[in-house]
Amino acid sequence: MKTRPDLSDLNWNLLRSFWVIAEEKGITRAARRLNMSQPSVSLALQKLEEQLGCQLIFRGSRHFALTLRGEKIYQECAEIFQAVDRIGLLAEDSNDEEFGELRLFIISQLHSPLIDEAVRLYHQRYPSVTWRIEVQNSAETVRRITQEKMGIGICLLTKPMLGLDCRHLFREEFGIFCGAEHPLFGQDDSTTRDLMREPFVAFTCATEGMGLEPMVMLREGLGLGNRISGSSHDLEEVQRMIVSGLGIGILPVAAAMNSVEEGKLWPLRLTDQTLGADVFLVSNAQSALSLPERRFVDLLDELLQLYPDTI
């Protein structure tokens, strides 16, 4: 029985020479690719065959051909050196060298293809960065970024604020809604006058004089909310109270759509009014962004330039 050759000291340069010979289908072309002389390439092949104890290439043939063992060993060599090439590419990829924490404040239930794509691309490019996303209302976001001088936030503003870097991202559509037990449920001919008399469910920050949430302007511009029947800083709780029949209220259209489709909410459309609010990315103008934060801001700018009309 033939003993297995000892390959503990196998010369990888010999393997590479054989692999190139097989790739180029000849010693002459392999020598040019390896920038070696033909005798040196032939000698490398001979040494490898001696170390392996088998013939790899048929000699004396007018056409280049590998032996059966040579073909099998060539396939193994191909996998080895392709893996080595992949290792080289991985070593050049510096994306995972970016690390740290990205702290982001965001308003509740913000439906946005722009933000979704930004998060996806950011993680793809910088997989070692840890995310920390905190949900809070716009007033709290502005307060914390102003006082703590750190973090970035995505919030609703009526206009850019002094002391903050404010990037306009997109406009979010809002609507007036009522619950299934409300007298106006199912009606399509509501007027502003009808709605002015209705109890109103409001966001807490819109009732405390903070003046940051665009819902204040939306509500007061329509003359709504003369009688507040309920309030909360949380969008889901405001929606719960509207669904439960406490009164009408203003909600983001995208966030309310599921409840509309389930028959829990009804949109009270006003033909002469378009409701919307501007979504901004905000940071403290007096403090430098961390590298992860700067990368995220740059990525949003990149997406806004690529898709100015679709996001």
C-alpha cells in the first residue's frame, strides 16, 4: 500500500506555480504570467510532483493535459488561491473599522422610506457601529440636544430653530380623524365649522405652550381644540383615545392607515384644507458631531440628492 506523502513542509510557491500552469494551459504562458524563466517554472513543477509523489501533467503530448490527479489537485488549488484573493479584498475593506455609538432621537411611528433606507445603508457600510434610538416628542428632542449638546434628532418643526442645525428631510401628511362611535364617522361632507364644536384629543406638548409641534399650528389654524377631552405625549395613546370616542384629533396619515382599514378610524376630509408638517434632522450647532453621527448626516444628504422627488 502506497504511503501518504508528508506535506508538512509543502512549498506554497510550488502549488501556485502549478495552479498558474494549469490556468494558462502551458509552461510558456505560465512563465510570462509569473515573470519567471521557463526552466524555473518546469523545475517548480518537477519539485511539486516529487513532493506529492505523483505526476500532474502528461509529458510528451502535443496538447497540454492534466492527469486525473493533476485535475483534482488543480481544483483544490483553485479554491485555495481564490480564498486567498478574497482574504486580500477583506483586508482592504475598512468599513468595519468604523465603530462607536450612533444616538438618534426620533418621533413616534414615523413612516419614511428615506429613514428606512438610510438605516439600511448605514448598517451595510458601517456594521460595527452600535445604534441607540430613543422615541420622544419633538419638544423633548430639541430640549435634550440643546442642553446636552450631543446626539442628533428627527422631529417635526414649524421652522428651523436658532442654535440648531436643521436639515429639512420631507413633509409628513396629517389628517383629522374620529373613532367608529363618533357621530361624524362615515361622513364625507364635514366642514371646518362642524369640527370646531367637537371635543379634541391633543398631544400634550401642544397644550403646554411649548409651541414646537406643528400640530399646534395645524389645530389653531383650523380653529380646533376649543375643548380638550384628552391629551398625551405619545402618538399611540392619542390614537387610542380617538378610537375610543373621546373626540376628534390630528394624526399622521401613514400611522393611522391600518386603523382606518380596520374600521376603527375615519378620516374627516376638508376639501379646502391640506394638512402637513415638516420633518427635520436636528443637531446642536455649537458642538461637533461624532464620527458616526457625521456619517449618518452625510448619508441622508446623499440620499436626498439621489432621490429629491421620490422620498
